[in-house]
Amino acid sequence: MRTRNIYFLITLFIGICSTKAQQDPSYILYRYNMNFVNPAYAGAEERTEFGANIRSQWSGVQGAPETQSLMASTYMGKNVGLGVSIVNDKTFIETQTSIAIDFSYKIQWNDYTNMYFGLKASGNSYNANTDGLMTYGIQSDPSLMNINGGITPNVGTGVYFHSRKLSLSLSVPKILKPKRLEQDGGLAKLGRNKIHTYLMAAYDHTINENLILKPSTMLRYVEGSPLSVDATLALNYNESFEFGAAYRLDEGFSGFVVLDLVNSIHIGYAYEASLNSTLIHSNNGTHEIFLKFVL
């Protein structure tokens, strides 16, 4: 049984490193977590917000991805927004924590349409437990000893277009490419961060005074890898209850619900079932919890 577990962890590690080469966490509830990937969202709601997200991917699998995220955003007046976010992500032998400060500037087109431009400055701590590679029998590059600890700076940018019904977002939250672990043909070696580009489109269609249909899509492109696509459809009732379903191309199906408990507290839960044949019978799905306070 122990040997079988070791082989499974090796397969899991290779799968994590190679599946669309996604190095940064992705969210089922991405529409409610855009501050983490696009600095232009800072203060865009012209209010103060505090948010948290906990994501447990492939629950029940040892070493599977775990992500905890915190954000705060406020409108400063004079078309300026500021934000801060903290993202802690752990996958197998890798652990990274990113702290970012966001700045946004609003250009008003008309009474219903605004364009926001954002800049993100961040510091990232990255560690890889290379001793774990030896434990599970994966060959490693001696240069991996050079990537443990330390803070590396980074910068990002984004733009956000918002009207009464249509929202468009384009961002690159990390432009620089610091060192990190990567997998190549079963060999763990020293590599570089890959640039992640995010494109999101959302449309709110009013059915009647109580119902709003909210289709959206998120495209993630990691350089040198296939495009990752999320398609989401949600239904909002009376701006107090929202539920929907999503499909991540070749990866999984998910369902979610978001509640507006009072005017200042929003809570959401999402569940995703994997389409990966290696994992489909070996985990309890992906769980995501979202909480936001509005002042």
C-alpha cells in the first residue's frame, strides 16, 4: 500500500506541474475574486471591501493544492483606488506567499461607463522542499537548493472596462519571471515563473425586476501552454441570492451559490468535480469558500 501511495504522489506531482502549466492559483468564483489578478479592480466599486477565499483542490489527496487569499480594497476619491492582497499557495513540495499593493485610476466615459487602469507591485516568497523530491523518488537538479527562501519583487498591470451590463478585464499580474521548480520529462529542475495573462468577460442580462442572468467567461493563458477556459452561468434573485454552474475546459465541472446575508456581508461556496482520469476516483472534489465584507 505504501508503494502504491508513493507512485500516486509521483503521478500527482507530474500532473500538477504539467496540467496547462498553471503556476498561480485559479478560482471557481473568479468573478468575485478579480482583485487577486487585476489591480484595476482596486476601488472600482467606490467603497471599502474586505474579502477572503479558501480553496482546497482535490480534497483528500496528500500534497494537493491549498490556497488561502485575503484582500482589501478602497476608493480614495479623485478617481483613485487602492488595494492590498495576500495569497498563500501550497502545492505538493512548493509553498509560495505573495503580498501585493494595487493602484487604480478611473477614466469616466459617460454616466454608465468607466475604464480603470491598474498597477500591481508585489513581493513573493517561494520555497521548494527538495528533500521531498528525494523521498518520492523523483530526480532533482542540484541547483534547486538555490531557490529556497528569500523575497523576489514583481510588478503587474491590468485594465478593466465596466458599463451597466458589460464588464471586460485584461491583466498580467506578474510580469517578471523569478526562479522556481518545474518538471520536464520526470526530472525536477530549476526553471522560471511563466507569465499568466487573464481575460475576463461578463454580461448581466435583466430578465425582470427580480432576476438577472449573469454569463461570464475567464481565459487564462500561460506562455507556452494551451489556453485554459472557464465558462460560467449564474442566476441572481433579488440581488440577495445567486447560484450557477461552470465548466473548465478539459478539467472539470462546478456548481456554486452566493448569498447576500445582509447589505454588507456576502458568502459563497463552490464545488468542482475533476475530469482528470487519474484523480476522478481518488479525491473528494475541489472546495472553495468566499467571504466579503463591504463598508
